[in-house]
Amino acid sequence: MRCLCYVVDGCGIQFDRFVDSEFLHLIFSALSHTNRFVRESAFQLLASLVKCNPSDGAARPSAITHGRELSHALGKGLADNWSQVRLAASVATREFLLGLKDEERAEHFSELLPKMCLNRYYVAEGVRLYSQESWRLLTHEHGKDLVKKHITETVDYYIEQTVSDNHAVREAACACIAELGSKIDASSVQPHVLRLLQALLTCFRDESWPVRDAACIACGNFVKCFADHCKPLMEELYPLFFGSLSDGIPSVRQGAAVALTNVVEAYGEKELEFVLGKAADGIPKVKEQKELSTKHGDLDASPATFGVVKRARDNDLELHSNQQVYSCGSLAPKLKRGGGCMHADYKKPTEPWEIADGYIDLLGELSRLPSASQRIAALLPAVADATNSHHYTHHYTFLETVWKQLPRMAKGTGKRPFKRHVELFFPSLFYSLDCEVPLTSSAAVDCLVALKELLGEAIFRGRIEQFDPRMISKLANVFSL
């Protein structure tokens, strides 16, 4: 087939008279071949066949005559399990659509547009970047209008992909659903909100943490944009949000903090009081943290691969014989549904410091809401007290989170209320400044600089001298006072 590609490219438009249904069906059979290299070569041949005529930029007659068959075949390639095949299909799709006039191109959007849209968020960088460029070339900055026009097909495809057999596609589908809620007119998305939310709830329980993270953020977006539609589901969503807020993966905790802030924005004072009440209970739990991390039964202690926690028997040959094969580095086999982030057999038990860490992220996000400023100021002593617990292994990670979020809390609560509590943080700030963990030490430096800019140099210097005059000389390497 690669030899035939060169023949087609060399003959140009003259080869078009040999393209008939029998010839195309032969190529289409190769597009479904079990070997990914055969499928990739077939799509490369298809790209050569549909390439526009270089003399006038018009599509080959065969591309118009057999357009429906071609778009269906290209659609299958855009959803292939292997990223190399998906990229080859993306190249062929761009060549096919660019050669068509606008009215001819529109006939194929219902088949190809949803798949092209999802690939803009695909995990493989080559596919993602190429798809984003194709989107710009083909939609001419009218992408939102095209999605609105084909909203039913787009929603159906996104929901279908949330139960795909590989986690990368499920993650991309959640990101695309979040995009629908935030970028497309509410009137177009409203009829599909409940279906989309049910799909996100399934992904929220996924065993792959990037999928859970994407689903969490997407649910937060939907609650903010469609508060009335989401209200009946909050009883189901709240345990998932708070479960993610104490997840063992830092980015999942951060995503849950963003989502819960969207919930507070959507529903107001009552939800703010509820969420901050949970924070008041959760932050002191850091004192309950044991000195050493617990062992986790049959879970492997090595770092997670593909965003999935690894079981101890994952290297057993019997578990990996005669199974479905996926693209190395970009795709992973789908884990069983119905378990996920709340499934005790797979997710490691949450540790108390992780609970407190998640609530620190939440306070940082809530600080941008004026209605939360006074309540967050009241929680600052509890936050400062939590930073004084240094008996456990991961306390440096917790301190790093606090120093990243403290400037946001200070800015949100206001200069005057924060000044009353700033000295409470000095012991742990200077402790972090001297520690040998670069990320924690760097976060402490950035925090000190931000607090100095917020409070003013004179006030900040006075508070430090009042706390311990010796600290002034220690800060000489950080900034001049």
C-alpha cells in the first residue's frame, strides 16, 4: 500500500479514473485489519486518494462521488484505538474536507465533526495538535456554530466515548463535555444536560484518576452553568466531590476544589456554609495522621501507570495472555466499571493529611468569592495550627500546599483581617524555608514575597521583628527588607 501511495501521488489526478467502488472497498477492508500498521498504511493511501488537485485546489471527482463511504471510513479511523492510526486518519480527513466546497463539506460534518472535536483533547500530542489545527482550518472560527448545528450527534458521540475501552478517550470525552457546558449556548445544551450528567457520573467513579479528575471538573462546570437541572443530583454529587477532595492524587484534589467552588457560586450562602463547615472539620484531621504511611494490601507501591493504581499481580503472565492490545504510552485497557474512586478494593485508603490538604486547596479557591472572605478569615487559626504538625512523612507536601494557597487566602480575606493572623504562620514558614525539600522551600519563599507585597514592606518587617528579630537576617537571601 505504501508503494501504491507513491503511485497515486506521482500520477496525481490521472489516477482518479481507476478509483471505483471495488477499489475503495479493497482499501476499506484494510482499514479494519487487525494489524495497526496495515490500518495506518491504508489511511495514508486514502489520504493520497482524496488529496485535492494541486492545479486548481478542487477535490478529486472520486472524493465527491464516494463521499459518504469515505466519511464513514474516516470516522472509524478517527476513533481508532491506536494513536498512530488515529493520526493517519486525521491527515486523511483534513485532506478530504479541504478539497470540498463549503456546501459539500457540510454534508459530512454530522459524521466527522464530533470525532474531530474530541481529538482536540486526545492524550497523544501529535493527534491533539494536528486536530486543533485542522479544526481552525476547517471551521474558520465558526466552530461553536457548527457544534450547535450538530449538537445531537456531538452529544451522542461524547456519551458513547465515556464508556470507551481506554481511559484516554474517556478523559477526552469528559473534557469535551465540560467544554459544551462552558462554551456552547445554554439553550442548545439544555435538552441534553441530564444525559450528559449521567455519563459524567459514571466517569466520576472511574478507576483511572485522570478520568475522575476530568469528570469532576466537568460536573462542576455543569452545576455552575445549569444549576436548576443539577440540583436534584447534588445528593449524589456531593459524596463524589468530597471523595475527590481527599483523593491520593494532588491534581484530583485541586480539581475537586475548583468544582466545589463552582457549586458554591451556583447555589450561594447555604452551600457555602455547608462546604466551609466540612473544611472546619477536615483541616484539623492532620493531627490524626500516623507517622508512617500505611501499607495498602494488594496494591503495588510503585508509581501509578496510565493514571491507574497497579495491583500486585499485574505482572502475572496469566493475566496478560491473549488480551486486547492497546497503544503503548497513550492508551491503556479499560478497567471494570462500577468500581472507581469510591471502590475500596482499588483506591488506597485516604490518609488524614490528604483530607486536610484538599480543604486547603478548597479555601484557596473559595477566597476569590467575596461572600466567603469573613468565614475563611475565621478558619486561618486552624490552618496555621495544622502547619505545626511535622511528625508525619508527607508534612512537607502539606506545607507546600499551604504556602501556595495562603497568598490567595490573604488577598481574599483582605489586608486588615489577615494581619491579625499572619504571625501564626511564621514558625512553619521559617521551618519550610530551612527544609531540604526544594518544592516546599521554594513555595515558602514565594509565599513570603507575596505576603510582603500584600501587607507592605514596613508592616511585614515589623511583624517579623516582633516574632523573632533573628529572622530578618535570614531573609536577606530571599529579599531585601
